[in-house]
Amino acid sequence: MTRELKIMNICISLMLIATISIAADFGPNSATLTHRYFPMKHGDKLIYRSYGFPPVFEFTIEALSVETIEAVECLKIYSSAAETYYSYYWIAEGILGNLWLLKEYDSEFNDTIFYGKENAKLIIPKNLSVGTILWQGLPDHLQELVIATGVTVPVLSTGLGPYYNCIKTKEDWGDGDLDYNYYAPDVGIVKYEFNDDGGINGFELKEISIGVKAMPWIPLLLLSE
């Protein structure tokens, strides 16, 4: 075998391994997100409060329901950005622990984008390290680049924290406009840092509401009454 063919075979093998390693295969519990930096299940709700802006306002991220898309159980997540603007994301966790997006809705454009199982977008890989890209290949979502790990987020203005071993990501809007997000283990995003208009501002986690998972015996108890 020639040197060129050997190199080609090695490259093809590496490509196949990479493809297999991120395959979007799902199990029966795909709607329960167990990712260390984005854990969420039906009923969970995170409330954020602004800081550094003249008015104080809030937004929420809430897991509304479990819906099936092409035989994949997805967690439907609501995210409000303003009083009149919101988004929905249908997210499922693959058997390898990666988080995938199968569908999204943007109220600003009244636009629904369907990806399905075969074209699901890898939004948060299981293993995060410096250089990892989050929210890849989405037309209406800016990519996030992991720029630091093991970050400590001090006590927030809301009184929550401190948070340790956090992941820090960067969003580049162009023309020097950079935003930073901080993901805490077993919590999710705890701080958005915008620095808009030369000021220090953004959002910080204010409240966490954890949904209650129904136990198998509860329906039986209700029927017995």
C-alpha cells in the first residue's frame, strides 16, 4: 500500500470514529437532561434578575413539558428575553450524554425550525474544555466558545452563590461586542455578563424552582381515594 493510501485510510478511519462518537442516538429518558452544566427536567424553572441597567427586569428559563419528536422524547424549554419576545427549544439528551436540539421556535420572527432526529444539532457536548463550541450550526443562535474552566463565580447580587468549577463561555457579536456566560455544575447558567454601552451589566440567577418527579405509586394512591 502506498504512503498516500495509508494516509487516506487513516483520515477516513478518524472521520468515522468522530462521526460515531457524536451520533445522535437516544434512550427512553432523553427528556431528562442530566448534563453537569445544563441539568433540567420537566417542571424546573430558573429566574434571572438584571443588574447594571437603569430599570430592573427579569427573565425565565422553564421546562414546560415533554414532547415526542420522531420517537425521541424531548424537553420543551421556554426562554423569555423580554416581555414580547420569547423562544422555545425542544432538547433531548443522547445516550452519550450530549445535548441535541430537534426543534426551535423564535417569536420575534414567528419562525419554527424543525431539525428532527436525523438532523439534530449538537448544542452542548458532554465534555466541555477550552475551545469547545456550544450551540453550533444554528441560524438564530450565536455560538458560544468555552474560554475557561474551573472558574469561581462570587456571590451574586441576588444573594445566591458562590459557585465553583464553573465554565466560562464567550459570545462574539462583532465590533468588539463580547458577552460572557457562566455555567455552574449541577445548576446551569448562573450569570450573563453583557457589558453593553461601556457599562457592567447583565443578568444573575435569582431563583431556582425544581420540578417534582412523580413517583410510580402516586397514581395508585389517587385511584384509591
